[in-house]
Amino acid sequence: MIDDQDLVRKHQFLAEALQWRAQSDPDHVLFVLLNAKGMTVCTATCIQLHKRAEKIAAALMEKGSINTGENVALT
């Protein structure tokens, strides 16, 4: 059995945590965007968020001269 501390040590970076969640529970909804009337406008699952993060990382590496292992902050 893996305890919480093992998961924390194993997934120290956001990319690792996203990848693990995408593999272990791909259809889990991570967030829901609601409109002013409280109706769902958009949702994102673990796998969708992971794929979006991979696309952003690839674009940064290709167009932003960022190398694997470098840190970036997106605002």
C-alpha cells in the first residue's frame, strides 16, 4: 500500500502529478467552470489537463528556447 508521503516524494513536480492522475484516474473531473446562472460551461478531466500541459510544454520548448528540466512560471 502506498501512503500519502510516498506519493508526495514520488510526485514532487506538477508534471509528474498530472501524469500520474491522468494514468490512474483519467476521467476524474478536476474543475468545472460555471456561468453567472450556475450552469456548467466547461469541464476538464485529469487526462484533458495533462494533454493541455504537454502541448504547452512542447510549444515552450519549440518556440521559447526552453530546455527539458528548466522551470517556467505562467501567468
